[in-house]
Amino acid sequence: MTQSDPRRDALIRVIESLHHEIGALKTNDIAALEHATQEKLQGIEAVAALGTGPAGPELRELADEANRLNETCRIYVNLMAANVRRRLQTLTGNASIGAGILPGTGGSATYGGIRMTRAYA
């Protein structure tokens, strides 16, 4: 009988919660998203509490998988935010505001102190 590795188990819990989080994002299930996010945070806290000892290939693979899934969640959230922003701009007729171009600026904006001019009308 092999002994269970607590860091491995905690990473698996994080991965499972990330799968649930992605499913909740896909279906817009806010209650499930909240639950999955809490599970994920608890799993991450458990991994952190176990310290940073040497990680073998299996732990590194699990950590990489968790990172990939977390990146997938981030992409879903960014896409949802972009869709909401686009819809709001369409509803208000202010599509140029979302592009960083404010009305009355002649089609230009400043990013990090650099003046940018829109190349299209």
C-alpha cells in the first residue's frame, strides 16, 4: 500500500475545482462558480500550507495542469467581460469609448503618456 502525498492530493483538488469553475463559467451558473472558486482557494491554501519542498515530475505535471486550467478560466472571464463591454457600448452608442477614444478628442487617446491616433474613421 502506497502512502498518499498531501501536496498531490491538494493539487488534484485544485484541478477538480478548476474544472468545476470552467463548467460554471460556460453555463453562467453563478452559485456553482462561487462554490468552485471557494474550493479552488481552499485547495491553493492547502498546497501553500504544505510548504515548498522538492517536487517530483508528477507534482510538476499537476501544477502545470492547474496553471493551464487557471489560464482557461482567465480567458473565459476576459471574453465575458469583452462581450459585456461591447454590448454596453452598442446600447449606449459609445463604441469609441471602449477603444480608449473619448468623444471630442479628434480620434486620439493617450496610453502611458504616448498620444495615439485612430487610423480609421
